[in-house]
Amino acid sequence: MAASQLIRGVPANVITGFLGVGKTTAIRHLLESKPDDERWAVLVNEFGEVGVDGALFEPGQEDSIYIREVPGGCMCCAAGLPMQVALNQLLAKARPHRLLIEPTGLGHPREVLEALSDAVRGGVLNLRGTLTLVDARCIGDDRYLRSETFRQQLEVADLVVANKSDLYGPEDLQNLQRFLSFLGEGTEKPLQVVEQGRIELGWLQLPSGFQVSTGNNHQHPVNQLVDEVELLPDCGYLRSENSGEGYYSCGWRFSPEFIFDHDALFSLFSGAEAERIKGVFITEQGVFGFNKADKVLTVLELDDTLESRVEVINQAPLGWDEMEKSWIDALVDNQDIEPKVFINPNSC
């Protein structure tokens, strides 16, 4: 690459937060607010294997917003190889004016920041403030307080953003402030309070206080990148499972020839008891994104998607076979799908 073509000094922000806190909504808001004359890139990491968030962003600004997904758990694992490959490809394609990185809510933000160290030292990236979204209502929940990932997300934050503030009780914000003071050993962490992920563009300019360490020993097996996912089998869909950090996920990819019943999907999502469930579906009414977190379902009409996908995350395995049958039953026309696929869903 010629010197005039080198990518230099791209401002980069990590936007992190625990499962279901509203990171995707916040990034959607930022993308809608970006300057018209800038190209932005978003590197998205998902705990599940199939990758849904990239379709949920659906920015609709061709040649100005670029999305790259790294599904299958923490993208910094195995010496950061999945992240490095995806990052290099994204930067080469987008040549962005800004990079946003969204780690999985069950990932390790400190290791993600360390995995960026080579690009920062080489002058490719200009690491800016890390924004951590948090739901202050979670401070009283032992599942969060005992989670090393949750604590790490707050510890690495240059700015803590208390999201979903319209749902807070009278003491929730005070509890969060006390907890942050405890984490900082008396040093007050900057805190902003928002509703519906309305992060301000100016917050992205905050400096990063992260100190890169000399080594990264955090490793797991390398998963496929989203551009390398396998072809769908003859039955028209594929199921993938994952587990880690005390959570379990199951995801499905469906052929674009499958048309789903919108109302049936709405009922399935509304009644689902999973901790987190999100999907993008081709329906008889158009393409829709379904996103359920904190028992609240959001439905978003989209322009297009390459295929239907859904991901379910929970702290215990659910009845994946029964759930799979529910997705198939939600098809507008499923008489050509033989029942045998329910017996051995991975192989059809």
C-alpha cells in the first residue's frame, strides 16, 4: 500500500455494557447523528454463533456506514486473531473517519482494548474514550455484582452512561453512584444519564485512560468470522449453540426462501422467557427486526436482509428442540419441511 493510502489516526471508541443494556440501540442513535460527510465503521462482537446485530443496525446510508460482525463469543480470544482479521478488513474497505467497537455483553473489554494496542502504537487508530452503558436497576442484582465481566466493564469506562433512566426507581441512580465510587476507590467516575440510548456525539471525543499492558494471555478457540459461515444445508436452516461466562446461546439461520408469519413471530417473542432474544426475519409483511431485552420487545421494520436469523441467550439451556419447532411452525408455508429435521436439527 502506498504511503498516501495508509490509514492513520482513525478515532476509535469501545462501547461496552452488559447483556441487554441497550448497546445496539445506542450505536443506532450515534449512526443516525453522524456528520453527513463522514464514513463510519462499526465492529460488532456477539456471544451467539449466527450474528444478528449487524442486520439490526441497518443504517441505510450506503458508502458512509460499514458494519462488520465477529460472532461466536469474545473476539479478542486466541491472541486477538478474529478481531485483528475483521478489523483489518473493515478498515481497508471503509477507510473510516471513526470506528465504533461493540464487544459482546459477556465479553472482556479490557482484553479487547489490549488487542487494539498494535494498531494504536502503529498510529492506525487513535483510541478515544470507552463508553460503558449500564442499567442502574441492576446494581441490586447479585448476578451482576458477582460478575467479573460486569465489574470490568465499569472499571475500564472513561464514561459511564446510565441508560434506561426512564425506568429507574427513586434510589437506583444513587446506588449506581455509590457502586462506582467504591470501584474507583474514592475517585469519581464521570457519569451521564440517558433514555433509549441517546448518547451524544461529543462524548466520543473523550480521551482514553486505558493503559495497554505488555501481554494478553486470555485465549479461547478461534471461531469462524461472519464472512466464512457455512452454507445452509438442504433443509434450509442451520442451528448453532455456544456457552461460556455462565450463559448459553442457541441461534438459527434460515434460507431467504423461508417466509415467516409476522404475527406468529410477535407472539413467540412476546412469550419467550429467555434472558435475551433477538432476530431478523423475512415475513409476509416485509423484513422486521425483533429485539427483546429486560422483558421489553422492540419491533423494527428494516429495508432488507440476506437471510432470517435469530439468537437466544439464557443463563440455563432452554428447550432448543421445542423452540426450533416453534420457528418452523411460524413459517407461512411449512408443509414441505419434513418432521425429521426436528429429531436431528443440526444435520437435517
